[in-house]
Amino acid sequence: MQIDELKKELNKEQFEAVTTLEGPLLIIAGAGSGKTRVITYRIAHMLESGIPQSQILALTFTNKAAKEMEERVKALTGKKLQNLTVSTFHAFGVKILRQDINRLGWRENFSIYDDVDRNQLIKETGKELGFTADALDVFKIGNLFSNIKIGRWDWQSANDMYKPLYEGYQEGLKLFNAVDFDDLIGLPIKLFHEHPDVLEKYRNRYKYIMVDEFQDTSLQQYEFMHLLADKNVAVVGDDDQSIYSWRGANYENILQFEKDFPDVKEIRLEQNYRSTETILAAANGVISHNTNRKDKSLWSGNGSGKPIEIYMPENEAAEADFIVESIQGIAMNEKRKYDDFGVLIRANTLSRAIEEAFLQSNIPYTMSGGTSFFQRKEIKDIISYLRVIANHDDDINLLRIINTPRRGIGRKTIEQINEIANSQGCSLWTSITALLSAQESPLGEKTKQDLQDFVNLITTQRASLLGGKGLAKKVKAMVEEINYWDYLITEYQKNEKAARFKFLNIESLINSIETWENNPDNFDSGLYAYLNRITLLSRDDMEDANLKGKVNLMTIHASKGLEFPIVFIAGAEEGIIPHARCLEEDPNNIEEERRLFYVAITRAQDKLFISSCQKRRKMQNVVECVPSPFLDEIPANLVEYHQPETEVSCDRAIEILEMMKNKFTI
């Protein structure tokens, strides 16, 4: 794209950010200021300027963002861009480890453990070390281990009792040739420090680095980027939208970047293309109360728009009714689709009353944060088979499938297998093969035959699934081979309807594999590539369900990066936002809670409603509520307190009935 064309397409600040290619660059991109547009145009301009694809590395946080970025660059340039690297941090970490993890003592075809696998390994390791069931809160321990790995926490005396468990967990990962999600950043850093030639290889390749959502980077991700970057590094972020400290994000990385790259050029994008002036003035009014931030003020050319409506319902049921009635009224009067509406809540626990009201009024909706497709038991069973076929030494998944479907291998047999594995320091698979080949095996003949059948199954399927193409068909054949349908019928006590529902999920999985392997942009459709993909995918943005025509009910955290013409912020009460527990942990968290409210406000394009209940049921009690202090930070001239709808006139009622009649006439 030529310079004159860029000037037409971009505002002055965007143009400067796109055309500044040399040296360190900090782009402060306010909400709705065209951040993705700037990144994609900048990459396109690099390519037009003669920079080879292979020298560009763009890092972001979700697969969805990476995919959108890549597709937009392809559309701008009209090129296939097979050598351009647009990736999440973690997917790029996998790429590095696939090449050189053997230098750290793992084998190339390692498994990536998700949270469920991680917690299972913690539980097994804890039992081996003699931890009581009460001391094994795997969720809490998993969170501790994650925070240790990403450098957010140090070992404190209160947690010293878990240090041997952590060391045993780490040994277990290596024994099973597996890594957890945090290792996907931590191990490449270790590799770079211990093997400078590996770091040099990547520094020589990637001469131009870009980082999206820079305010969301952890200390560990910052170190990863800093090791890779020479001088041509551009980071794009907004400290006002830093809302992920609980998972290690550190908005102060923006300040650190300025220290590490003292000749940095800073460009601020403050023109908002999303929201009305009223919504932006409200957001500016709120966020201006934070002291630890870069001063900026978003402005809009979209007109003043409608006032922000605040409603004080009696309780959560009245709040839900207000949201439902408002959506129905606006959808009818303004001919809006249901997917034009976003309903944002601070925590999932606030969703129940709203979901019930949606169901009662037949309003279709989607709720983010439910059980991931890949966390369903039947899907996890099939994926576990694939993981063991890909990596025999994956003990967690082997234990999951060794008797699923049931094949007569009981707990006593598994204990014997474990004893040999522990005494010999080997994987369970190696222990099984040793037991089968031993002349004096402690196993009975039937158990030996059951184990041999299992080994034969995995070995045969390995030869099939790792060779040639047609992964989906081979997975389907494997599901039939293990007789999973009969297993479901047995598990659900001959309730064929429930079993059918579960089996349909497996068929959906097989269909998704087929779609993935037939994608022309997919250059590796093998089993290892597929397993890595779904592990990374299941972390943040599983296949979007069909969201069209549905109201979007979600937490504020989940809404980041999205926008809706009409937004409802429910539960704007003290103790909910700001969240009481966050302030108990650290009173300074008030600034992050305010940033969260700012993110919620700036999701709205045309109209914003905020509700704050007078009373709310908590556990078995009804408690009096106080409005969120953040409501007082919205300039009073921007707010109207909601009045109930007046009765509809006779003429208007006839008009609405006629519209409904036309809508439902086939």
C-alpha cells in the first residue's frame, strides 16, 4: 500500500505508528482507537517496504486475535504469507520447544498438560508424598505452582510445605515427557539462557517484533520478548485496560519497556471509532480517578449520543426483568437483533437470575465461561487416547483410558504397575511392557491378557494414526474399535437419549478434525499438530458457538476486545464492583477494579444501561446494597435515572401487533 493511500485510510497518529518501522516504538492505543487496524496496516507496510515475511514476528494473546490479524494482513496484501509469523505467546513457545526441547532433557513429541491433567498429576504426586486429602486442594496448589512459574510469587514460609510437592510435580512432568501451560514460556526462556546459540538463531531470524495487548504481558512474557528483541520492536497497549493481574499481567511492563529502550518513540491513539461522546466522557470521568496511568483522553467523532441510564431495581429478579424488558423493547422499536446486546457482569455468580429471565421470556442467549467442549468427559476420553497414542509415556492420560471403556484392569493391577514405575523411575507404559515380558509376573493370566489387548490396541492405533492422511477417519475407526458407544450405554444405564447426546459430541469432534485437516492453510495435519492446537485453543477461545441471533451474557473480563451497540452492566454495587475480595487482598486493587469498570463502559457503542440493586440475596440472606462508588465518578450531566416505561398508546399497540404479525407470517 502506497504512502498516499495510507494517509487516506489512517488518521495522523495511526499513520505515524504504521510508517515508523525502525527503532523501539510504544503505541498507547485507547479503547476503540483502531489498534488492530494499526497493527495489520503496519505489517502490510513492512512487507511493501521490502522487509521479508520471515523476519516479522507478531505476538498476541488469543488464537482468535492472531487469526484475525493474519487474515486482515492477507486481505491487505493479497499474498499467502506462508513465512509470516503471527502467533500467541504460547503457540510461539511451542514452536521453539518443538525444535530444541531435547537440549533440556525432554523428547520432541512432548505432551502439553491442561489444567485438568495438571491437577491430576498434582493429586497423584501428593499421594505418593503422603499428603493428606485435606492438604491436597489441587486448585489452590495448581494456582500456587502457576504463580511460582510465571514469577508472580516467590516461595514464602506459608507455602514451604508444598515445595517438595512442586519438585515432585516437576519431576513427574519430565518423566511423562510433558510440559504444562506455564512451561511454554518458562522453558524457552531457560533454553535461551542456557543455550545462547538457540537465542541467537531466533534473534537473527526475527528482526522486527510486534506485541499486541502489551499491558497484559506478565513479567515472564516481557522477559521472553526482551530476550528476542534487538531494537526494532513495537509494543501496542493501553494501561487503562490492564485487568489481568490475577493471572500475572503487569501493566508496569510499559514503564519497564521505556527503561530498557531509552530511545523509544511514543505515539498515542486517542480518537475512538466505537462509542458516542457521552459514553467516552463517562469512561474518561471514571478512569481519571486512577493515579498510576499515562494521561490520555479519548474523543469521538460519533456525536453525543443518548444519556447513560442508571436503574435502581429492588432486587436481582427486578434487575433481570428490567434487562429483559429493555432488550425486548429496543429490539422491537429499533429493529435490533439479539446479538446487538451485551449484558456484562463482574462474576459468573450473578448470571442465575438473568439466565432464568431470558429462558422465561424465550430470549436466546449465550453465556461465556461454561464448560469447554474439550473438558467434557467423553471428549476428554477420546483426546486421552490420542495423547497416549502420540506419547506412550503420558501417564496421566494413560491412567484415564486404561480401563475406559472397562477392560478388567482393576485398581490392584494399576497399583502393581505404579510400584514398578516408581521403583524403576520409568513411565507406566514401560512398566506394563516389563510386566508382560517378565518370566515371573505377579499378574494373573486374564489380567495379562487384558493388558496385552490394551497394549496391542494402542500400538495398532499408533501405526494407523501417525501414518499418512485422513486423521478424522482414523479417529472415527478408533472410536468404533474401542466400542465407546456400548460403554456410554452401560454408563448411562441404558438411557439411550443421554448416551446419544454424548456420542453426538464425539461426532462433532471428528467433524471438527476433518474441517481442520482440510483447511488449505493448514500445512501440518498430523496427530501431533492437532493435539498441540487443541491444547492451546482450549485455553482461551474454543470454537465460537453460533453466536448470531443471541444476547451475549458474559463477565467483564470475557468482554475485553468486544463491542456491542447496546450494553447493560448489571450488579454495579459496592462489594461486587469493586469486588470486596479483591480489596481485602490488597486495597491498591481498587485501581484495577476501576480499569475493569472502564473496560465495561467502553464496550458500548450507542447506548449504555447500568443497574444497581437495592437488595440482593446472598447465600440464604437478603442484604441491603449500596451503589458502586464508581457510579459517582461518572459526570452527573451524562446520566439519567431510568423511569419505567409509560403505558403504550392504543395506536402504538396496534402498530406493534402488526409488526409481530408480519414478523411471524411465513
